[in-house]
Amino acid sequence: QLQASGGGLVQPGGSLRLSCAASGSIFSINDMGWYRQVPGKQRELVATITNGGTTDYADYVKGRFTVSRDNAKNTVYLQMNSLKPEDTAVYYCKVEIVRYSGSCMNYWGKGTQVTVSS
């Protein structure tokens, strides 16, 4: 349902762009967002974007990360700049999908590893 890509190894100060595309029987998509998790810790919010384009960011990524979406492609992006070692985590996308049946559910992507290290 959700295919995330774009993770990898990057040096501190570098950039990465994550993408997550939703597929299947989709009537519409509400909120889309990114979360991250490191071993031993709870998954935490990174950034979200509504279908109207309103964004919200965790304080620790404000000014460095930008979330955006392409509604025609059912895709959400996370541009990550000025990456720090503490940004190392598995990043997950979450998408709220409305089906033609009228059902509305949150779906999670499988996660993509981001490692920031010199």
C-alpha cells in the first residue's frame, strides 16, 4: 500500500529526500506524515501535512526538514537538510486513506533507514 524510499548513509550536514507513495483503491488522502524510531525508543513524530497543505514539525527538525506532498501522485516527501547524527533512525510514513467504500484508515509504510555518520 505504501512504498517508502530515499534512505541511506549520509555525512553530518548532508541532505536526503525521502518519498512515500500510496497505491491501491484510493478515493482521497487526508493527512500524510513522517515519523521516526530508534531502537529502544518510541516512534516519534517528525512532520505532517494536511490535504490542504498545512504543515507541522517537531521542534528538533524545524528549519532543517521540509514536508511536502503531490496529491496527483498520492506521494509525500521529506526533504532533510543539515542532517545530524541524532537524526539517525528508521523513518516511517503514515497516510490516512479514504477508500471508495467510505472507510478511512491510517496506513504505515515499512520504514527506511537513515544513518548520519562520518
